[in-house]
Amino acid sequence: QVHVVESGGGLVQDGGSLRLSCVVSGRSVGHMAWYRQVPGKQRELVAVITSGGNTAYSDFVEGRFTISRDNAKNTAWLQMDNLKPEDTAVYYCAASPRSFPSTRVGSQKYDYWGQGTQGTVSS
């Protein structure tokens, strides 16, 4: 059985930083990604990283976030700097058992999802 566990959320002030962690247990994975969702809105991609280390970010990241991973530990991180109140959301880690030629793939490609961790940015 595969488990995905996120940690690292919390409350920070405008301009602050958070570092989210995602640990996958049960099998090795290919693509890993971070998504976020706010109440009343659709879940949106934040960043994705392939098993080879290729990365892609959504436009709203604007160079403020960095996704990384350690394949040996089946772990991914999302370093978020210069946070804004509009970054407030539940952040979800997603993992696929497969790797794909493209870095960006649809959310349906991710078979494994965590329960989410809340990140709140106060103004």
C-alpha cells in the first residue's frame, strides 16, 4: 500500500517562507508534484518534478518557489519564499508510479495523493 504524507505547513506573515515536505512510502515513484486548493476553487498545479530532476512551475510562482526531491528517500520538498496572502491554501503532494516524457502532465496521471497541509499567509 502506498502512503503520501505531507508536512511543513503553518502560519507565516506576508513575505515569509515555508518549506513543505512529502514522503512517499510503499513503492518508488516517477513524477511528483505539488498542488494547492482554496475553498470554492479548483485545485491547481504549483510545481512538478520528474525523477530525473526536470521541473516546471505555474506562472503565479514567479520564481518564489523551488521544488526538489531525493529519489533514494522517495521525498520531495517545496520551498516557498516571499509568500503572499493569496498563497494561502491547502497544499497537496501528488505522485505517479510512472515517469512521462513531458514534465507537465494532467492531474489524472497522479495515482497517489496526500491529505494536504495548510499554509496560511497573513497580511
